[in-house]
Amino acid sequence: MTYHSNASALPTHWKKASASNPNDNCVECGSLTGTVVVRDSKDPHGPAHSHTPAAFGAFAAAVATNTLTPVV
């Protein structure tokens, strides 16, 4: 994972989930060369983090199948 202090400065097109409610918390995703970047939709100028496509895909699959294991 790579931390980015200002998400709006990243050269990407941000996409919000079509099923998201405009009044709820949501994340937006974008892509940079070889990475997937994620930011808080309510704070577009705040931080973001980037992940490999494989790591983000594994995370998304775990969320979708309710098999995400919390780290304690």
C-alpha cells in the first residue's frame, strides 16, 4: 500500500459505486499505472492509498462474500 496525502492531485478519473447513496459514506476508486487508488468520497482533497490490482481484487472479493477477516 502506498499513501498519498492529496487525492485530488492524483492524475486519475475517480469513480463512485453506482449503488452508493449520496448521503452515506462511500469510497471512490481510480487507477494509476499498475495500481488501484482509493479515497473517501466525502473528502476528495484528503488522503488516498494505492494497492496492486491483485490486492484490491482480493479485498473486494472478501467484502462481497462476507469473508473479510478483521486484523486485531
